[in-house]
Amino acid sequence: STRRSFARSTSPLFSSPPTRYLLTYDYIPDVLEKRGPFREGHVGLAKDMIEKGTCVSGGPSAVPGESVPNGALFIFTTKDAAESFVAEDPYVSNGIVTGHSILEWTVVVGNN
């Protein structure tokens, strides 16, 4: 029937949608030139939080077609984890990040 084939073609629906927290960063325009001394600490912090299960993923973001990132996006399992990342991130304490925001995100469809 049409109903069953439609159900099979859609993304999985979560019966109890997980809540995630989106951390967005704004970077200085010359991020590529200035991030070097702090990059290992920044990436290492993210990897540690991924291993602990508090960070889902993350990475730089850019306007399509541009090679220099204008910021970053990270997905965390708790608001506390996102706030801890900001508090401990050497990119923040050393001026690479000019602003950030944390948004609550309810995942309705998708894969774990």
C-alpha cells in the first residue's frame, strides 16, 4: 500500500527525541594565520569530549566557496558540556573566537 511505502521512505522518527546543544563560534578573519599555537589544544579538547560521550561532532564552518572558515559548529549532549568547552577552549581564551552562542536543539528525525 501507499501508506507503508511512504513510511519506509522517510527518515527514522525518534519516539523520545534527544536534546542536543549546538555551539557556534565566530572566528577572527585571519584565523588561519593565528590559530597555529592553539590548534592542538582546541582539537584535543574536542576529541577528549567525544571520547567521554559529551561531544557528538564539531568542525569549522565557512561560506560556501570560501576557503577560510568564519566560525565553527559543535554538537554536545548537554548544555554544561557546551559551556565547559567554551570555558576551556584555548581558541576562546586567546582571541581566535570573537563570539559564540549555544542553542538547544530537539532532534526529531535522524540517526544516532
